[in-house]
Amino acid sequence: MGVNPDVISVLIVDDIAETRENIRRLLQFEKGVEIVGSVGSGREAVALAERVRPDVVIMDINMPDMDGITATELVREKVPYAQVVILTVQDDPNYMRRAMLAGARDFLAKPPTIDELTAAVRRAGQFAHQEKERLGSAGQVAMPGGGAAGGGTGMLATGKVITFFSGKGGLGKTTLAVNLAMALQSPDTPVVIVDGNLQFGDVVLLLNEHGRHNILDLAPRADALDPDVVESVLITYQDTALKVLAAPTTFEEANQISGEQFGQLITFLKTMFEYVIVDTSSALDEITLAALDASDLVVALVAQDIPSIKDARVFLNWLRGAGVPDEHIFLVMNRYDKRIGITPERVGDSFRHPVALAIPDDFRHILPAINKGTPVLRLSRSAPIARSIVKMAELVRRRLTELETAELSD
Ligand SMILES: Nc1ncnc2c1ncn2[C@@H]1O[C@H](COP(=O)(O)OP(=O)(O)OP(=O)(O)O)[C@@H](O)[C@H]1O
Ligand SMILES: [Mg+2]
């Protein structure tokens, strides 16, 4: 009964005997997988899980005495390393969210194929074994801080995080973040843009995309993510290598996400993407702070008006005070109009931090792009703003390479 540490022990829970039997049949000849129990109700599942301490529980949702979501929560309480794979006919994102909140690891549509089932059991089993090790033999004690996100996957975090911020709203954070993400992605370079403007996020709008899932589907399990689950929540932008992690759609949802979870998510995305671009709100709240903390490069925006210059100064001073080295700050003047006397040079001098790039005011090309929901880089590649963004991508890439080289030689 799961005594061999390499064997994945599985408990099957479904109120329909035929379903249980089908799953048993699909798994019975799987090497390294052992079925340690099969029960017909949530209540029995919790009781048996406590006794047999399975690695993986395959759990139905609709059951008469206790539903699968409640059972998941209780099983995870009793056996913290056990990983629950939900088996469901409910193709409803709310179910997915509730199940994830309860601690489920994965989902399978009924009836699963043998490949889907074995792949899910192996993934969950591997994770359970890692968790068992991490939690110690008792399987009860959590590590201080919960361990780093992505730590359980055994993958190396190599991606670079680029966060956009301006204290003043409406300076072009989202516009530039989305277009930079487009400029950086290529078939060999996967890029994800995370909408960290949780309350008023509009990244999906600028891309004319909509998905069924958003960041709240991942946040509750941010300390124990799995690339497949993350993939299932991301939205792919058309035919590109750009993915989007959308913001929630209501305030209530936005407010459920903590800075700690946001930071863990970003750290995990570094294991999957070459560049993680974070768009923020104009507040230095716990979400923005978590993003800045995880960033390799902070793109700070300024315009040619005094309030935005004041806000940029406050932000730069704050970054310096927080110990962020100047090389990690990429100052951009957006909506630059050369007829205005406040030049990038003057602003750079007064900040004692150079403006790395001035992006021209190009409303003529931006407006149709916004109204179509297509990044201007795609719509009008030769527009002045598009050319500036290509330049920005070049400079950002170069800066990140320099930073990496400097780190390696330290
Ligand atoms: N270089 C530019 N030229 C002309 N218009 C621009 C430029 N950059 C941004 N804009 C326009 O400025 C407006 C605000 O841009 P955006 O929404 O990207 O700003 P933001 O900083 O993300 O705002 P918020 O703080 O509300 O999130 C948009 O209408 C956008 O089209
Ligand atoms: Mg914005």
C-alpha cells in the first residue's frame, strides 16, 4: 500500500461504480502506479485518505453526501502532500476556481482518455513525492515561507522580468508593455504579459482577446504551481508566442489576490518564459511592490509635463532608497513632442538618471490600433511609435544581457 517510495499511490473517488471501474481499468497496468482505494462518496474519501495516505486522489465533483470540492479541501488538510485531480463534466470556470481554492491540482474532463489520465496521475504523483520530501516524513509541517514558487518543479528560473510603472496614470504603461511584449516574442522566444493592474486591467482589451480564466485561477495555489495548469489559464495571442495572464474582472476578485501570491506567480512564470512583462496600476501597492521586487528591469515612464516629472522623481528616489541599482532602471519618456522645451536630456540631468529612450507622441497611429485591439507594432510597423518600440526592445535586450554579464563576472 504505497510503501515503495517511488510508486504513485492512487485513490479513486466517484459515486458511480462504473466510472470507478473504468478508471481502475485504465490505470491497472500502469507501471509504478498502484490503486490503494476506490470509494463512492466524499465522506468515505476523506476517511480512507487519512488511513492510506495516497499520493494522488482522482475526485469526482458531484457526489451525494459530500461534494468533491469540500472533500478536496478536507483531504488536503489531512494529507497535505496528496494531490487531487478533479474529474468533471462541469466545463465551468467557476468550478475550476472553487476547486483550485480548495487545493485541487489538475482537472480532467470525463471520460478521460488513457493518455490524459496517466499523464495527469504521473504529474500529480511526481509533485506529491516532491511535496512529501519537502514537508518531511511526517508530511505535516510546512516549510517557513512555503518555499519558493517553482521550487517543486525542479526547473531553473531563467526568464527576465520587466515591470512597467508610472506614478501618474495614463502615461502609456499598458500600451508600451503590450507592444514591447510583441516586439520581444518570436517562435523561439516565449513571452508572457501579466496584467498587474488587477482592478482596471486592460491588457486583454488592447489585444482584443478574451479568455475564460484569469490570474485568480492561479493565485490561491501560487506556492505550488504546475506548468500545465498555468498554461490552461493563459491566453495565447493569435498566432504568436505571446501569452497573457489576464486580470480579474471584478473588484471583489481583484482584492482576493495578495502581493505574496503575485510575486510567487511571477517567479514561477520565469521558469516558463524568456520574458515576463508586468503591467501595473499607478499605485505602489502590494501587487506593484511584489512585481518590482521580482524584476530584473523596471521601466519607469515620464512625460513632458510637470506632474508626471514630479511623480517620476518620487518613484526614482524611492527605488534608489529601496536599493535598486540605477542599471536596473530604464527610464522612458513617452509621448515625446520635440516642440516642447522639456527635453529628455534636461529631464535626465535633473534626475541624475538618463532617459534611455524617448518615444514620440503618435496618436495618429495609436488610435486605430487601440480601436481595433491590435498592437500598433502589428498594425503599422513603419509608424514612428512602432519603430521606437522596436528600438526599445533592442535596448532592453542589450541592457538585460549587460546586467547578466555583470552578475556572472561578480
Ligand atoms: N506614444 C504615444 N503616442 C500617442 N498616444 C499614446 C502613446 N502612448 C500611449 N498613448 C495613449 O495614451 C493613453 C493612455 O495609455 P495607456 O492606457 O497605455 O496608459 P497607462 O499608463 O497604462 O494608463 P493607466 O494608468 O490608466 O493604466 C491611451 O489612449 C494610449 O493610446
Ligand atoms: Mg494601464
